[in-house]
Amino acid sequence: MQPDGFGRDATSLRSVSAAAKAFLLNKRRLRLDPDKKLVFEYEPGKQVSSAVKIKNVSRSNVAFKFQTTAPKSCFMRPPNGIIKPNETIYATVVKFVEQPERPQQKRAKEKFKIVSLKVKDGVEYTPELFEEQRELVTVERILQVVFVDPQHTSPAELERLRKRLAEAEAAQEARKKPCEEKNPKGAVVEGLVIDEWKERREKYLARQQVEGADSY
């Protein structure tokens, strides 16, 4: 039989541990799925996509933005915004896969960081928000890019990846319709941004090929 003091100490430690865990969880404003890595199908020389579900689990509006270590080869849609309490959105990440990558499951060097900031109701997103309140910004997650070879990956894993992408595309289409109704003359909408990025990427690759040919 354990001494009474030991039992009380153990109970106190469990209480402190539970309180610390609750404190850490409460600090997080956003819940991400997936929360550790972004999985892309490996297709060298092509653009591939992955999606992440983001839910605001706080009681206030939350501004968020993506940051990446590879801005020349990656594009986030949407790259930032404001999420209401209990609201869930999908973000799609489009990446150009360079030819040198090996066709096997592995971790890439690229990473994505999602940061958040509590904002008042009615506040609209501006890039200055995070600069003006830098000390209140929270790093929610850092996601590692992971490639999987479709030929050597389980059908179940591929199905989960493709299902999440389909859900993200459906959510983005639903969000885009109200914008189209408000802008019937075809003002710039979110879906066109990725086309412009594709064009810039193609011009960048063409320049690289020309410069490479001139160096020989």
C-alpha cells in the first residue's frame, strides 16, 4: 500500500499535466487536417495538388496566412483570410514537381507554416494585420511536404488524398459562386489567380532552358 503523501503527489502531478495540456490546446486557434504533412502524388514535370482542412476552434474570428520556403514552386489557395468561430474551410496547395525528384515516397525540403491572429468581428483581412500585431501572432503548424509514388502507394491512401482534394475543390467552387454573382462582368476571382501563376511559372521555366542552352 502506497503512503498517503505519494498518492496525493501523483494526483497533483496528473492535475498539473492535464492543466498544462489544456492550456496548450487552448492556445491553438485552428485545427488542421492533416496537421503534420502535406502529401502530393509524385508526377515529375507537372503541377500536383494537396489540400488541408482548417477549422477555427476558438471563440473569436481568426485571421490566418500561409508561409512557404518555396514561393517559386508553390501556390496556396486561399493564401490567407479570416475564419469565423466554428467555421471550416479548405486550402489547396499547388506545387510544381521538378524533374530531379526521385519517384519514391520521401520527404522534400519544402515546408509550409500557418500562422494565426485573433481579430475582432467585422475586421477584414489585410497584410498589415500581422505586422501591426506581430507579438500576438501564433504559429499554428509547420507542415512538411511529402511525395508518394502512385504506383507504390496503397489505394486507400490515394483515395484519402483525392477525396480531400475533391472536397476542397467543391468548397472553393461554392465560395466562388457568390463572387461571380456580385461580379457578373468577370472581375478577377480566385480561380483565375492560379492560371496567372501557371503562366508565370511556364515563362520562368522557359527562361531557365534558354539560359541553360546559352551556357553551353
